[in-house]
Amino acid sequence: MELTGLVLAAIGGADLVRAGAPHRVRAAGVTVVLIAIALAGAAIGADPVSSLLLALVPAAAALGWLVTMRADHSPLGFLPVVFLGALALGAFAWSPATIDATARWGGRGAVPVALVLLAFGGALFLLESSNRVVRTALRTEDVPADGDEAPGRRRLFGPRPDAEAVSSRDVHTLRGGRLIGPLERLVLGGLLLAGAYPVVAALIAAKGIVRFPEISRDRDRGTQAEYFLVGSMVSWALALATTALVWLGSASLG
């Protein structure tokens, strides 16, 4: 469980730095994040081998994610997401031995550090990293209509697409979602963990109502409805999957 939390924290923290830090300090910021996660993993390992695995696996997973899940286009599509899901589940089922540590949580007594790491890593992943997954889903479904130019795809180490074209497309379809999406996923995750299912249903319904005028104006091509459905479903699925991991972690610890 600790390994899963560290992997999600390394990926989520690195993506936050990559998205928000100035270009000249971006590499240094990502390096600091990965070193901090590696030190945390080494500190909670119960033996040298476990400490080494807990330090290196999250850093390696984050580096692989950074190479493949780019801001412009994911050259491997959803394969990095599939690999991450398999790694998270595998690390959840089997994790290197760790020290038995707890943290204080208000008046509720001691909380296992494993659960804290899992919740923290999941929350970080639901921010910018999940935005990248949603953008990949939207661009995967972005096929040209009659008279439109097909969107360019880039190879893993190929040239980047025209920056102005990418920026224009992002402003039109994705800028608002970069803030709304993370907040929505965090709120959904918190409500699900609290068992407030009627509030979750109301929140989802309210989002549909708010976006209905925009969707109804796009009757000719229907692209707004498709973008809304694809983006929302992927975003909700990520929130559900991450929340399920935290819930399973809590249940396994009793």
C-alpha cells in the first residue's frame, strides 16, 4: 500500500511541478520532488532491500510517466494509464516490508502512515496528472469532421506540434477544465469516502444542468456534447478508481 501511495505521489507531484513551474526551473523542481519521494520511501522501508525498492520504483514510474504523458499529446495513448493501473494494483497487493508507523489525526487517534501516503498520493494524482489523462481521452476522440484538418500526432521522440495551434485548441476546449476538473475530482472523492452518495448524484446532475445551454447550442455537429461526456466520464472514473484504492486500503487496515 505504501508503494502505491508513493508512486501516485511521485507522478502527481512531478506533474504539478511540470505544469506550474517556469521552464528554466522545471527540471530542477521535478528532481527535487522525486528525491523527496525517494527519501520518504527509503525512510519507511523495514530493511535495505525494501528501502531500495520503495525509493527507486516510484521515481522510475514517475520518469516513465513524464516521458510518455506529455502536455501536447501522449504518444502511446492510454498505455501509460494502463501500466500505472497495473502497477498500482500490483503494489497494493504486494508491497515491500515497511516500518509500523502511525500519524496523529486530530482527536481520532493514530492513523497508519500507509493510509496517509495512499490518500496523499491519490489526491496529488487527481490534480494535474488526471487532467493529462482527460486531455489524452479528448484528443483520442478528436477526429476531423468534413472540411477539417486532421490533428497531428507526434512520435515518442518526434518534433512537438505547432505551439500556437495547441494553445488555441486548449483555450477553446480545456482551459476551464484544468481548474474545475481537479476540484471536482477531489470533492467527489471526499464525498464518496464520507458516504454522501446523494450529494454525489446531485453534484453530477448539477454539472449537466450547467453545461446544458452550451451543449444545446451545438446542434449541428454535437461535438460539445461528446467532449462533455468523454471528459466527464473519464474524470469521474479516475476519481472513483482512486477513491476505491483509498477505501480498500482503509478496509484492509481495519
